[in-house]
Amino acid sequence: MMRKIARWTLLTIVICGYLTACDTTSTIDTNFAGAGSVLVITSDWTTGSYATVDRETSAVTSDIALIHSDATCAYSPVIDVPFIVQRLNGDAVIVLDPNNGFAITSEYSVEAGSNPYDIAVVSPDRAYVSRYSSAEMLVVHPTQGTVLGTVDLSAYADADGIPEMAYMFHHGNAVYVAVQRLNSVFEPADQGLIVVLNAQTGAVEKEIFLTSSNPSTRLRFSEAFGKLVIVETGSYQTLDDGGLELLDLSDHSLSGFLITENDLGGNITDAVIASESKGYAIIGIVNGVQVASHLVSFNPTTGQKLTDLLVSDTWAYNALELTPDNQQLWLADGTFSNPGIRIFDVATDQEISNGPISVNLPPTAICFVESQYHR
């Protein structure tokens, strides 16, 4: 995902001071409890940092600490800990304390050049780290980083020997791993799949071949459908191979595409489902060498696009996320001239944030520090 964004845009932005916790509101409590706070990863692809936004007041603490310029976030309700995963050339996991202003409590390497993509915590002393540039997943102690073992996924690699293991989802005694299988220019080399691991042993229990290829976004559980949402971007050069489908975690059956990229009118780069009749997606529309980005709504039951909420003639929209109650949609808007977090009311599709909420550097990932990602 980050690789795609980097290919489609080159952002430049003036950095606040020396990135030493620049406050963007006048009333900020840096020692608030973690519940209800939103962790935001920020980057101009040269410098990286992170911020928090209070869900109730929208108060922001920006530039809490410097991090790698290519990073994402994850939250584990199993141990109530948020993480920052620093990707290629960062190659480390950062552990944060949500009860101490999201300060860094520890950081551990997951091997230079391995390009970690996500972390899935299954117990207080066991977690899985998917590594995009390796054929082996790492098993670690989630907060200490002690290596407990590896899981070999080389059987699912394409011709380059790397399976491109990406986002994960923990449910019960299983870890679901999205495997992209891309070639050297990040185009699909084979059909995408979900590999199901035994959470306690790491043994591969099942492989689920998807309708298309390149499962590129976070694996999110839809309360409305009671199933896992799988976004398959396919190739960024065509709209004929991408779409969104659901995975039933009880029997591992797939729904087939609920909506396709052709239906939406662009390459899907992120999507969420708020209800049986409302979903949202970020789509990229290629026009020569330029890529426009749109935030759109759609009906996942009928497979129809509903409306464009926002339109940019450049690649600007980096990520989206629903609040745990599915009442609000948060968008990471990286528009060069005015980046920030934008918030929409799901019931009306109206923006309620009165424009982007500045987190200083452009936002690239959003994590609610509440039990929403792993079930």
C-alpha cells in the first residue's frame, strides 16, 4: 500500500520546528488514557512522525516522536497496546504506551531488509509479524521482541521467491494472512490468497484463493455482514480485475465481488463497510501520468456506487477508517496544500470536521485505540 502511494505521488511539506511535539491546539492533555484516542501516522515520505487526535474534542498532539518515513500503525485489544510498524529500511516494531501520551516504551528489530508490514497479537506473549520482503513470517513476544520462531510461507511465493505477505487478522485461534504475490514492479504475478495459521502453533491450516489478486488493504471485520472484508486491487493498470468481497470466518467461503472497480470507476486502494447499504472507498483514477483520487460511497448489497464525497485531481487520499460504532468515517487527506484528518457523518455523508484537522505532516494511516481490528 505504501509503495503504491509513493509511486503515485511525491509530497513535500514544511515541517513544524524540529518535530518536537508541536501542539496544533491550545488545550492538549498529553497524558490522557488511551481509550477514545486516535493514533495517526504522518509522513512526507522523507520524514515520519505520529500524532494523536481526541475523538471527542478533536484536540491534536502532533509530532510526538520521529519515526521511519514509511510506517503504519496497529492496535491490539488482547494486550491494549498500540504499535507502529516501520517498513523497509526501518524494519522495526515500536511499542507505545497509550496511558502516557503514546510515548515509546520499546522498539525492536525484525531483521534488516525484511520490510515488516503488520503485527497480529494473539496472546500476551505471542505475536506474528508479516514481512513483505521475506518468505518467513516472524513470531515474537509482542512488547519485548524476543524471537520465538518463524513461519515459512515460501510455498505461496511467485517466481521471485517472495509471497508478499501483507495485512493480518486475528480471530479465535486463527490468524488470517493476506498474500499478494506481486512481481518486481508490484503487479500481480498470480492469484491472491488468504493463508490461515493456527494462532498458537503457527501451522498453516488452510489456503483460501481469492476471486482476483493483490489483497492490498487492512483486513477488517464487517459487523453488518458478520464477515471479513477483502479488498483486491489487482493491477493498478486496469479496472477489470479488482473489487471487494467477503470471507465467512465460520466456513471460509467467499462471497465473490460485491462491487468491482469498474462499478466504482477507479482502482480501489482502501474500503470499509459501515452497514448493509453503505460503504466507502478510496479510488485512484489514472489519466496519463497523473492519478486523481476520489472518496466515494457505495451500496455493498446492490453493488452500486452512490456518490463522490471528495474529489482531488492528484493522489491525495491515503487511508480511511470507521469509528468502532460505525457512526463516523475518518479520512487521511494528504493534499499538499492542506493535509489533515477529515471526518464524515455516516448517516448523512456530510463532513463534520470543518475541513482537514492538521496533524502537521500529511496523515498516512489511522488507528482507533479501541477493540475493533481483531476479534
